[in-house]
Amino acid sequence: PVWSDYLALLKHAYNLKQKKENPDAELQGKLLAEDPNPIDTAKRTLKKELQKVQEEFGRAGADISDSEFLRVTEILKIDTEFVRKVFQRCAGASHSTMDKLWLGYEQFEKSQGNPAMAAKYMS
């Protein structure tokens, strides 16, 4: 599940960057389908611990908002090539979610708007 969680966060960050750069990205089919956010799951699991952090450091101590995701995306330079490499690397690892991973990668390549290039990368 580590790869799945990582990809879920990466896809969310990628989508935020796409929306910032192109407000019509969703209408143009440039956004990736998002998986359940593992951070939300962790927040529910760690609810009492998070409340302690918020009491100690204020609300910002547990802030993982879209604006914070976008800031991290820019710092880590998450771009098309980065996402492509992660999908390709994940595809080389054996795990039970291979079909879901492949569908996500296929959607990513197709969202770039160049079917010929998508076919080249997926072969």
C-alpha cells in the first residue's frame, strides 16, 4: 500500500498544479482520477494525537490544505516527467494493485493530449 498511498498524494499534488497553471484543466481532461487521500485516513486514525498537535502548535500544526500541497508541489518540482517516472517505477514493482496502477498511468499519459506519445510511453 505504500506505492498506492504515495501515488494518491502525488496525483493530488499534480492535479493542484495543473489547475493552477490551467484553470480549464478539468474541462480539458487533464486531471487524474484521485484515490482516497491517505492523509484523511491517517487523520481519522490519529484523531486524538492530531488534536494534541493542534492544541500545542495551533491549527497550522496539522494543516495539509490544498495550498500547502501546492507549495510542496512547487518545492519538489512535481511535473509531468516526475509523475511519469514514478508511475513507470511503480509498474516495475509487484503488488496486488497493479491493474489500478496501470489504469492510473494510462489515464495520466492520455491526459497529456497526445495519443501517439501516450502509446509510445505505454509500450
